[in-house]
Amino acid sequence: MTQPSPAKQSSVAIIGGGPAGLMAAEVLANAGVRVELYDAMPSLGRKFLLAGVGGMNITHSEAKESFLSRYRERRAEIAHLLADFDADALRAWIHGLGIDTFVGTSGRVFPSDMKAAPLLRAWLKRLREAGVRLHTRSRWLGWNADGSLRLQTSDGEQALRADACVLALGGGSWARLGSDGAWVPLLERRGLSIAPLQPANCGFEVAGWSEHLRDKFAGAPLKNVALALDDEPARRGEFILTAKGVEGSLVYALSAAIRERINQAGSATLHLDLQPDRSLEKVSQLLAKPRGSRSMAKHLHSQLGLDGVKAALLRELTSPAQFADPALLAAAIKALPLTLLRPRPLDEAISSAGGVPFEQLDSNLMLRQLPGVFCAGEMLDWEAPTGGYLLTACFASGRAAGLGVLQWLNR
Ligand SMILES: Cc1cc2nc3c(=O)[nH]c(=O)nc-3n(C[C@H](O)[C@H](O)[C@H](O)COP(=O)(O)OP(=O)(O)OC[C@H]3O[C@@H](n4cnc5c(N)ncnc54)[C@H](O)[C@@H]3O)c2cc1C
């Protein structure tokens, strides 16, 4: 008679019931391992559900090379994870849950109803049927001296023994949904050095808008504009003027570079092109047309269609002399300097940079210093823009950690 594999006689604790932890649980349960999953919150996948509120962008359909470039300095590490579970594999996996996907005009991939809740519901059902035991209101507090896991439950603190454990605790934003970054000191106490959690895909603050701009235009979108940091090619898109600065997809796309610049230099100056479809020559030509007794504001509107929040921002960021001089104003319209001083607080960010450095993990995502402890998801030190890249890497790392645990148990 053949003996069951060691993994099949083992029990694994997974801490964190977001996409990364649930994916690790699925891999292990499918291999016959006993899986107990714990989450501090009263229900699982709260941030995943929030991601579904504005339309769940689960992955992206662009070609592999440009997909991987989104992970910047961590391209190689994420490529290793995606080699086994890439965007196509993720889509096939979603289809396996009975949920269709579609590619939007921007190449982003969504579930057909754009929502996260049906997907999560179907997935949790399948996990339970596979034998995964899901425990909510169970907060991991670190380790006891004997190596057991400390868990705070409604019945008080418990010591938990497991043959291996996967930590999938998320980043440090939206603490009220569970990912509060409170795990950082717990790992530091075990001698790990964690890259500080920092806001990613976040808004930024300026020195202060005038009362007029803030009161009249906070919340207004600037559509079809381009932003550039230094000599980098300008990116087109849209962003939102906020009471304290700027936020929105175009700002998020540049947020890693902006944050790094602020960290180094104390501020970051971007150049905003308010008329990306017209050359400087064309804008200058149009503004140079005689305007008679019309105000410059009216001239801007009639010649360039510039009004509302765009015209107000132009006025805010130019001197009266610049605003009155067509040539200087044309230059400002094509490259309006916008200085950002600080990111908005981490808790407001869509995701966080920083976390457990890959250098402290082996290729199976096991902590080199803590054999049998694996890490996955946003708590690892990588970042990516919005566009489905965050969830794709969370799923792939959860799967890699699950497979890593299997290999380790069967070693
Ligand atoms: C507003 C918003 C919109 C987003 N939209 C998208 C999108 O469209 N596409 C995309 O790709 N990404 C999006 N994201 C990002 C995406 O949701 C996250 O990157 C992803 O959920 C991270 O998965 P995770 O499993 O690593 O961690 P999380 O989903 O954060 O899960 C971590 C889990 O660990 C639990 N936990 C933490 N500490 C403990 C502890 N000590 N003990 C027990 N449990 C603990 C938490 O309760 C939580 O359930 C969005 C995020 C936000 C905030």
C-alpha cells in the first residue's frame, strides 16, 4: 500500500482571508492538506469587495513584456510568480468559478458584471466544499516562545500549532477593512527587516489651493490632459482636483515616481499639458489671434475650449503677467508646473509599497529566517499601478506560497 504524502497528513494555518490567502488555501486544500484559515475581521475579503465597488479590474490583457514592466524594480520577482499563474491563467480560473470576464476598451479585464461579491461568494463556497475551515474574528498576534501561533479569538487567546503557515496579511491601507500593517512589528521582533509601508496609487497634496479654487472646483475632473515628471514621456489620462491637491488614475499611474522624488528632494514638480492634442505652435497661434475687448478667460474658451477647472487651475498656477501674455500663457498651457509636497496618508491609498523584501524569502516565498513560514500578497515588497496588476500579483503569490508549502512539507 502506498503511504499518503507527508503533506496530506499535515495541517497548515493561513492568516489573512484576502485574495492571496484564499488562493494559498485553495492550492493546499486541493492537494489534500488540512487547511485552517484565520482572519481578524468578521468576514473575509473585505478589501477585495471594496475593489469591486467601482468595477473590479481583476487583471490586464496587454502583452507580457509591458505587463511585467508595471512591477518596476520587482519585475524579475513578479515574473517568477506569474510564470506559473499569469493573467490568462487567472482569467481561466475565474471562468472556472462560473464567472465570465471581458476586456474593456483600455485593455483592462473585468468580471462580466464588474462586481467582486459574486466571485467571492462562489469561491468561498468552493473552498468550504474542498474542506478549508474558515475562521473569522481571529487575530494573529505573533508567536509564543514555543513557536506556536498566538491567536486572539472571541474565546480569548489561543496557541495554534501548524506544520506550516502562510501569512497573507495585506498592506497598510484601509485599516478598517482589515489590512492595518500591524504585522510589521511582529515580524521585526523575529529579526526581519521590513521595508517601510508607504502609500502607492495615492493622491498628493500641494502647498495649498486658493479658497476660490478649492471651494469651486474640489472634486472636479481634468479630462484628457497629460502629466510628465522630468524628462519622462508625458502620460495622458485624467485626474481629479481635490481640496488639498490631486488624485485619480493619471496621478496614481505616476505615484511611485512622484513619491520617490518627494522622498529624495522634498517635493516633486510635474508638468501638466492642458491641451495634449495641440502643439505649442498651434496653441500659440490660436492665442495670438486678436481678442478685441474680450477677456483672456473668454479668449481661452473661444479659441481653445479651455474653461471650468482647467482654466481655473491655469489661472491659479500662473502670475497675472503670464496670464495676460499670449506667448507665456501658451507655454504654461502646454507645461504648467504643478508642485506636489506629500502623498496623502497611507490609510487612504489604494495600495501600499514596502513590506517583506524578496531578499528575505526563498523562491517559494518562505522566510529564510523562519522555516515553514511563507508570505504572500500585498505584504510583500512590490508595487504596481492600478489596472488589475495588484490583484494579479496577489493571486499569483498566493498560489506560489501554497505550492511552496506543499514542496516544503513533502521535502
Ligand atoms: C478602493 C480600492 C480599490 C481597489 N481596486 C482594485 C482593482 O480594481 N484592481 C486591483 O488589482 N486591485 C485593486 N485594489 C487593491 C487590491 O484590493 C489589494 O491589492 C488586494 O486586496 C490585496 O490582497 P491581499 O490578499 O494581499 O490582502 P488583503 O486583501 O488586504 O487581505 C488581507 C487580509 O488579512 C487580514 N489580516 C490582516 N492582519 C491580520 C492579523 N493580524 N490577523 C488576522 N488577519 C489579519 C485582513 O483582515 C484581510 O482580510 C483596490 C484597493 C482599494 C483600497
